[in-house]
Amino acid sequence: MIEFLLSYETLRVTWWILLGVLLIGFAVMDGFDMGVGTLLPFVAKTDLERRVAINTVGPVWEGNQVWFILGGGAIFAAWPALYALSFSGFYLAMFLVLLALILRPVAFKYRSKRPEKAWRARWDWALFVGGAVPSLIFGVAVGNALQGVPFHFTSDLRPIYEGTLFGLLNPLALYCGLVSLSMLVMHGAAWLAFKAEGIVAERAKAIGSKAAFVAGLLFAGGGVLVWLGLLGGYRVTSTIKWDGPSNPLLKSVAHDGGAWLANFEAHPILWLVPAIGVIGPFFVALGFRTRREGLTFIASKLSVAMIIATVGLAMFPVILPSSTNPSHSLTVFDASSSRATLRNMLLATAIFMPLILLYTAWVYRVLWGKVSEKSVEKAGHSAY
């Protein structure tokens, strides 16, 4: 039994699942932080209202961002070829994301250090950029991954990327970016409705209801695009050797417009995942209107998780397809680290992941309760 659990093929699939869990964890946990930043100019009109919105995420955003670091670390250690291609091929896009994410902590720390309106307004816009830009670009990256990325390998496995930043910003990728942006705006609004009091929460409910409808409709529209074959589709046509060497040149892959639906057709129970991704946002919108803040936030988290999981399930076993040479696409069975690396990392994850989850749960338990204008005024300079 132990030998099966630690076999190369099992470890590869396990790390594919763990990568999905980490990416979902990042979207669910840090996603509402980015959503709040994106919503800041619209839900808060006065300085005190903006402080209320900011203080709903102020104590937790740093811990939530750990999921982003964990996800990047998992890609680097478990899928080095994917890390090399995505972080170098999407270099300028990733630079924009990192620049926005760097602005966010600086804005949190410096915004309330001086009372001048102009000073605080500049940092408020920095928080908006730090939320909106990553929310959009991450979706654009997913859209490009679905369509295929222009890369290939040389005979000695040196990756060659042939794309440009403007090539990444194509209409279908931007459509996926809008799915991501509306999804995280919905999620940020659900958090504000759950955590804030007063006019900030009321505005968040009104905007979040609209964002939820948009997210649900756009995600359903994305399904239509996949069905029409417009969002790519790649199928492994050679025999899959799950415990084979990590060499993406030893297989054949063909472009197939219907490939992203194949896993769902082969295993009909998987249709539940995209179904929840489509229906979930409408329940979130209903939750905003019925003022069930706790259930609304849970529904929002579930919607975000299912939308992201849909992409992973559709592409499996492909991780990053190549549009210029499909047979050079990266897959679960030929792009991983060595068996020893995956095994040792899994053991470390089994030890430290529960500790991270327990600490996160403890932090949220300690910081339980709503943020109001009165509580912010009472905290004074100790609040953001």
C-alpha cells in the first residue's frame, strides 16, 4: 500500500491535485483581499468608510498571501518545466502582477501614516491597482493556458518561447480575465458584506450582487466557447506512461477543439464541478439580497473553488499546451520533478500544511467580528 502511494505515477497525480488545492487556496483566501482593493473606490466615499473597508482585510492579508508563495513554490519544486516556461514566457505580465502586489503592502502600511487627503487618495488608488490588476492578469494567464502558449523545446530540452505581451492580451484571454475579475469582485463584496458594518456593507451587497450575475454569465459563456472549440483543446494521442521520464518530447499531442470536454464526457459526475461554478454565483447574488452574509460568503468561496477546479479538470493531464508544437506540451506525466523530490516534498507538506491551516483558523477565530466606523475611530492610529 505504501509503495503504491509513493509510486511515481501516484506522486505525480497527487502533486497535480495539491497544485490545484494551493491555487484554489490562493484565490479563495487572497482573492477577497484583491476584491476588496478593487471595490475600494466604489464602496467607500469618505476616509472613514475607506478605513472600514481596509481594516476588514488589514489583519489577514499578509497571511492570505502565503498561499501565493506556496503555489509558486510548488510549481518551482514539483513542476520545474512549467515554472521555467510560465515565469519566463509570461515575464512582462508577471512583472505587472508583482508590481501591483508590491504596491499593496506598501499602501497598507503607509496610507494612514499622514492625514492629508491627497496622500491617502494616492495610496487608495495603489490598493485598487494592487487588487484589480492581478485579478485581471491571472485570468488572462488561464485564458492563454487554455488556448495554448507559443513555445517549443530544442533537442536538449531548452525551452523557446515565441510570444509577446500583446499576444497574451488577446480577446479570448481578456474574456477569461473578465471572468476572474468579476469573480473576485463578487468574492470581495461577499467578504465586506460579512465583515463590515454600515454603508460600506450595503454598497458591497449592491455591487456584489451585480458582479455575481456577471461572473455566472461570463463563466457560462466560457463554457459555450469551450463547446464551440474557440478556447483551444489539446489531446494526448500517444500511449501515456505515467511513470515515464520527465521528457516532454517523448509523446504526441494533437489540437482538438473538443478535448477540454473529454474528461467530463468520460466521467459524467465531473459535470457537477462546472455546474456549481455556473449556479454558485447566482446563489451568491441571492444571498446578498436576502442578507444571509455568512452563507453568502461560503457560497462565494465554493463558486471560486469550482470555477478554478473546472479548468484543471478540463485540461488534465495537460498542464500547459503548446500552440506552435502541440507534442511539446507539458503534461502531468512528463513535466514533474524526480520521484524522490516529489516524495520528500509530500512528506514535508503532510507535516506543515496542517500547521498552516490550524494557524490560519486560529487567526480568523481571534479576529472574529465585524468592523464598524465606531471601532475604527476607537482604535485610532492602531488601525489601518
